[in-house]
Amino acid sequence: MNQGRIWCVVHPTVGLPLFLGSVALISFVVHFAILNNVDWFAAYWGG
């Protein structure tokens, strides 16, 4: 693992939650943007 030295700078108990949280946040933003910009989603929820 050539990126193993990063944990000398950032402690894993801080870095891993930040990394996973940012991935989850980006995923929610992308899904929200896609569902807001398609025309079939409102019709799907409306029945």
C-alpha cells in the first residue's frame, strides 16, 4: 500500500469517517440532482 504514510499525518479515527462521510454526501447530492432534473420522477410519485 503506497498511501500508507497518509496515516502519519491524519489519524485513521478522523480520516476514515471524514472520507466515508464525504462519499455519502456526494452520493446524496448526485442522486438528488438527478431525481430533480428528470421529468418522470414527479409522475412516478404522483401515481
